Amino acid sequence: MSPQPDRTGVPTDVRPSTSLDDALAAFVAHVSKGDSGRHRGEVARVVSDFVDRVGDRGAEAAADLSVGHLESYASHLARRAWAREEDSGTGITGRTAHQYFALVRSFCTFLLERDAIESNPAKSAVATGALPDRSIGVRGDDREQFWSADTREAIVRWTDWRAEDALDRGWLEPARATRDRALVAVLAYSGARGAELFRDPQNDRRQGLRWRHVDLEEGTLRVYGKTQEWQRTPLLEPGVDRLRAHYRRQDPPSEEWPVFATSHLPSLYRVVREAEGVDAEPTKETVWDLLHEHDLVPPAISTAGARSLLKRLSTESGITEDGETLLPHGARRGLGDELYDTSAELAQEVLRHQSVETTHASYRDDNVGRLREAAEDALDS
């Protein structure tokens, strides 16, 4: 008896005899229950490539998967990483190879949990041993950015000056200037991910931080975390101060307004034009007044928009990290790096890692120099 599909045609019961194509469809449907956006697409793309490759090597059903298939796939990823080592314009990094293999390992775990396979071939030492070192193919452009304390303070102080100069000289709308300053400060002093603060066009659940998610008195934000659950995260006082100033300037008519609304005029015009009961044609000078007057909610700035804004501010100010323009996630990593120096557990709590082991994995390598100094000090004492 073959597995019964649901109304979408996806099998709901995966067995050893289930074809790998059907098993893949069931796995993607399973992943979609937790995330409807970018992650689902990445899973489908990577695991589909794996299924196609092992299909060429004779694996048709779930039960056909073997350690040899996983070793072959790991070797394929290693060849792609070494290709990038030779030519930065091709292949993938070793780090990406491990990420791809982790997705395939999750697929195998999915099959194992449903008794479609007897053991997880992706956890075999033979298979994992064929993977490349994570550093293979990693060049300067691939490094993970960490804002230093000096960088964080410099960019926040520069946006302070920029907002004040815009208010004094009138070369930029006051609401936009204070929004930009608050956006940088929240990135710098919250440890929140960009996807938790800004709109992700590929994920309907991520529409950007709203004012109802902000408690300025307690200094906390409520964000939709990486775990697909709502979580509270602290916002340090420098971020609270600048966010409070932004709130006064924006003066949102309701708590449903995004904290960081887009400044993309066509998007704002569209909201006004599609609203019922608004006869006026929006212009650059009137669109915000119309949004306030009719309590129309503008879209939040997108993750790509926030990244572009930060890059522009970095370029205008000349403030970079090791010569690279500033990236949103560099603020989170930098804050976590400083907190880790004080306490791994504190960094874990602020960054909302599920375990302290994750925090160690993220920051231990970057603290080797400091660990060496501490060890030498301990021996000398």
C-alpha cells in the first residue's frame, strides 16, 4: 500500500519504499510549517540537488540511501570549495559546504524519525570526513563582520550629528533623519537580527517591528525570533534614548505602525491610493500627512533596504570595519563578542541562543588571543 497524499498531493506517510522525490516533497512541506519564506526555498534547492545526484547513482527510494551516497555528496561539496580556493568567482566556501550538508543531514533525520531508513548515513564519520575544512575558499569578502566598540560608538555618534545637522539645515526630513539614527542605534544596542526588525518580502510572518512590540519604559523589544517564536530582547539605554526621540518625531497614529517605516515613495503612494475614502492624490510633500490623517499603515523598511541604508551611511561617514562597509549583522556579532568577554551565559541570554554551546561556537575562535593572554596571566600569578 503506497503512502496516501494530502490535498496538495504531498505524501503524509513516508516509508522505506517512498521515492526520494516524494520524500523530498514531504520534507519541504514539513519545513514549511515553521517557515514560509527564504529557508524553505533554500532547503528545497539544496536537498533537491542532493536527491538528483544520488538518483544518478542508483538511489530511487528512501531505503536506498547509503553512507556511500553521502560520502560522494560530501566529496562533491569539497570539490566545489576547492574550486573557490583557486578562483573566487566560482564554487562555494567550506562554510557553505557544511551548511548544505547540514540541510541534507536534516533530511536524513526526517527520514530516520519516520522509520524510512534504519540509520542516518549523514552522521557517518566516513561521510563527514569527506567534507572540506570550513576555511577553504574563504576570502576577505566572506569574513563574518564584527563591529568593534569603537566602530559602534563612532557610527552612532555620527548619526547623532547627521540628525542634528539635518534638523538645523533642513537638507533632510526630520522624521527620516531620526528614523535612520534610531535604526542604527537599535542594531547597535539590542543584539536583534535584521530579519527580526525589518520586513522580509519572502516571509509573510516578518513584517517588521511594530510599536506594539516596543516597551520604552522597560527597554525591551518583542521580536519574532529565528526559532519561529515570539521572544523578548533587551534594548540598552543608548538605543532606548534614540528610539524614544524617533517615536516623538514619527508620532504614529496607532501602535500598528512599523517602527522603521519605508521611505520608498511609490510604496507609500500605493497605500494611500488603495485606501477607501481618500480622494487626495499623494505627493512627496503630503503623503505622510495623508497616512497620519487616515490612520493608514505604511510598509516597514525591508531587510535589503536597511542593508542598503547602512551601507550608504557607512560610505558617507567613512566609518567602516576593517575597511568594509558596515553590515547589519555585524552589530549583533560585535555586541555578542563584547558580552562574551564578560560572560558566555550573558551573551547567550542577550543573543537568545538556544544553548551556551552555540554561543561558544560563535565566539570562542575569535577569543583565542584573549584566552592565551588570560592563561599566561594565570601562570604568572
